[in-house]
Amino acid sequence: MSRVEVETGPDAGAAWHYGDPIGEQRLLSEGRGAVLLDHRDVISISGPDRLDWLHSLTTQHLTGLAPGVGTTALVLSPQGHVEHVLYGVDDGDVFWAHTEPGRGAALVEWLQRMVFMRRVEVALRTPELAVVWQPGPAPAGHRIVRAGADSLGGHESFIPRDHVTEFLGLLGDGEKPPLAGLWAFEALRIAAGVPRIFVDTDARTIPNELGVIEVAVHLDKGCYRGQETVARVHTLGRPPRRLVLLHLDGSMEELPAVGAELRPAGQPDGRALGFVGSSSRHHELGPIALGLVKRNTPVDATLEVAGIAAAQEPLVDPEVGLHIRPKL
């Protein structure tokens, strides 16, 4: 099995594929195999006040979170822009979470500044724990497992790094199960329309633009930083931008770079309508990507990125919201 690694970007050093990226996608689609996400950062939050404390800081309702229930929470700026993300699960004593590669230290530092008099301890656990994703439901057992609405129908396990080989061997009845790389995993994620924070977003992104309100934002909880922006856009509708799935021209060999500008088709010098985030080659759909475009971009408009034609598939309604208006 020949491992080809990602050369640049936040995933640098992770396994891109093991020699057959299309076959690896089919493997995962069939509910088999595993994906090493051991480059992702892992944090732990312990102490009796951990859930109430996180509840007050993030977009998610975490007070009374039952052990073993996977969740996703965002940390927003005062203006409602996404600053951090936690994909977490509580085991009854500790809240465990993974986040984007290279972002864990900044997240831990911010959380530690917010502790004040609360009985919580925050630690970066990346040197000790690795994340492994598998398709299918989470099994019963004693290991730390997270399964959320954004887990692509699978689950993530937090495994001690020095036990990963043993863990994979157990999954394969004494032999390592077939592994799939990030090419396959990312292709399935993009096709499912699940955005990746800091790859499919920028410094101005608000949750309403991403279609993650039901997954990562609780609309009936108490105050948290950035809540006013989220509530206003949810109530009145019309987020500034919207997430789209892009079907790229399959005749082009290259995929667009993260951050490449989207423009009207046939107008390479036209005004930018948005940007491309992650992209991959899907075993059935061909080359696909996620993009963030201005709300008023026609949903049937053909776009272009780096000379590649891109047809839109809307993931967020440009008018999304409750549309509550006062009666004058």
C-alpha cells in the first residue's frame, strides 16, 4: 500500500491516498475501511463546570449534554464571525473535541482566557490522541467516540497515538483494515455539502451562510458572543452569502486552489462573486468543490474559477430565514 501525502496546506503530511483514491471512495461508500485524521488537533475540557461554561461561550446548547452524544459548537466573534469550531462529545467526566489542524493551540489559549472562576481545565491533547473516522454507526464500548450530524454517516474515535496500529488491527480481525486517504474522505464530505471551517470559510463568515444552523447553532439558548448577528439574519433572512456545491468542468486536469475567486462564466475580468474552498474528484460526480457566493448571485448562473467552468447546486437558500416583518 503506497501512501501519498498531502504536500501543502493545513493537511500537509496527512495521507492523501494509498494508491487508489477512487477505489477508496467506493470502499467508504460501501461502509468499509477507515480514514486516519491523525493530523487534526484534539483538546480536552474537564471539571464539574465544563458543560455550563462551554454553553455560555459557544453557539451550542451544552448544559445537560448526555454522555456519548456528539455535538458541534462554534465560537463566534462579537460580530458573529466564525472564529473556532469544536467537534465534541462528553464522556460524563471530560468533554473531548477535535478541531482543524494547527488551530488547537489558539483555541485552547482562548478558552483558558475565559475560565475566570469556573472549575474547568483545558488542555491540548494532540500529542497523545489521534482521530480515526469510520463509516457506519458508532459501536458500543469504552473508547471515546463521536457521531454527529456532520460525521458523514460515520463516527470519529479518539485513539491513543501509540495504540493506533493496534486499534486498526482489531478492526481488521488481526489485520489492518483497508485505509482510505483524505482524497476519498473530502470527496464524500464535499458531495454531502458539509463545510469545513477555515477551508470553506473566511474571516467574515457567519453560520447562517453555511447551512449549519441546525447542526452547530442552538437558537433558543441564552446569550453568547455573536448571537445578535445570528438571530437577526435568521429572523429577517437574506444572509450576505450562501454555500454552494460546484460541479466543475471535468475536462480540466487541475482543481482550483483554496480561496480562488469565482466570477461570471466568460468574464475572467468580471467582478468576483465569491470564492472556492475545498475541492476533490468524486468517484461518481467527477470534480466538485464548495464555494461561498454572494446572496444575489442567480442560483442558475454558471460561474468560472481559474478558467474552469462551474455549475452551481444551491446548498443554502438565498432567502433563508423566518422572514418576520413588523405590521405597520
